[in-house]
Amino acid sequence: MTKDQLTGLLLLIGSIVGIVIYGYLLYNWATIILQVTAFLIVAGGLGVVGWIGYTLATTPPPTPIEELTEPAKDEPAKEEAKEEKPEEQSK
């Protein structure tokens, strides 16, 4: 059995055990378990939304493509037509 297969088997067994434990707790203490579960789901979702908002607020905007393709104004203009090398002319 490879390491990946062992990891997969452990995840499968762990999830089955987690389902059984959650079902047992839900059967005995339904109200508090549902409240905790709902809170964790909502807090996790809002945490992801907050993380996305923080990332958008703190990341500088990208440089527009037009600015990347145009030569800079302070650089001297380069010759568009370059002289061919003698080796290239003979080919």
C-alpha cells in the first residue's frame, strides 16, 4: 500500500468516525450541537469573505497592458529598423 493510499484510507475512516460521533452528539444534545455547527459554518464563510476583502484592499492594482507595451517617455526612442548583420544578408 502506497503512502497516498494509506492517507486516503485514514481520511475515509476518520470521516466515518466523525459522522458517527456527530450523529451521537446530535441525538443527545441537538440544540447546542446545531447552534455550534451553524455558528462555525457562518463564521468560516464570513472569514473567507473577510480574507478576500482584505486581499483586495491591500493589493496594488495591476499595471495596464497599454503601459507595458508602450515605450517609456523618459527613455530615448530606439530605432525601429535595425541594420541586418552581414551573415544574415547572405542567407
